[in-house]
Amino acid sequence: MADARSAGYKVGVLTNDGVAINGFDFFAGIPEFQSLDAFVDARAKGFAKPHPEPYLRAADELEVPPARVVFLDDTQACVDGAERVGMTAVRVDPINKREAFARTRSLLGLSVKFN
């Protein structure tokens, strides 16, 4: 996220249940979340991923068209939902995130890190 922001990209988070489960204070305490350009709680307006509305709202809050968004998620249905609205979507394996992060870095034109 920091490298994307340093390269001039906007960074946001789209969650279905994060706020209901953890509350806003939890997210406010995460350093990486303090510099987000958008934080969208999908259920706040009655819709959840993979419904199109949360993806479109996230793109709107980032002030970019969906076609300019690279969306990451660990659920195939949510990846499919992002693709349906025109986003580029990357499926993240929660056990081995390396491949998804390398692909995302490549899509953004960032050098691929091997940690």
C-alpha cells in the first residue's frame, strides 16, 4: 500500500463486515489505514460484495473510474464482482499472498519485491 501511494496511486479499502465485527476504532488504530484515500463499509448502505454498488461507491470515493482500479480480495465471488464492474481484480491466497502481491505490483508498474 505504501509503495502504491508513493507512486501516486490512490489506495482504499472495501469491506463487507469489518466495521460491524471490529468497529471503526479498530481500523483507526491500524497505521496503514490512517493514510487511506477511501474506506468503504459495503453494508453501510445495505449492499455487500459482490453486489455492484459497493465497488462503484469505492471507485467514486477514490475519484477514479472502475477501469482504473486494481482490486484485491481473497474470495472468488468478490473478485468476480469487481470484474463485472470493470475493475482489474486479483485473487489473494490468504496463506500465500506473495503471488497476488507480485501480480498487483506488476499491474501497477511497481518493482516486484521478493521477501
